[in-house]
Amino acid sequence: MTPLFIGGIGMQEILLIVLVVLLFFGGRKIPELMKGLGKGVRSFKEGLNNIESDAGKAVEKDSNRPA
């Protein structure tokens, strides 16, 4: 069996993780957890985009500066 991810996690490990999550949180809480995780990832990406745009503006400003 080949690993699915770089860390060597295979299908059996993924199934075990899913089973443990189901046991801890139950079927009703999982959609709420995934929704919160999605919001967190979206917020993180927006933050990265803001940093990239700020860095691009700073580089532009420096390149337009007379020597």
C-alpha cells in the first residue's frame, strides 16, 4: 500500500482518525466543526493575501524611489 501523503499516512490511518473523531464529537457536531475549520482557513488565506499585497506595494514604492 502506498502512502497518500508525504508523512506516510495511509488509508488505514485515515480511517482510524475518522473513527476517533466520530467517537469524540459524534455525528451532529462534525458539520459545525468543519464549518468553523473552513472559516478559519478562509481567514488565514485572506491574511496571506493581504500580506502579499502589502509586500508588493512596498516593493513597488521602493522601485519608484530615486537613488
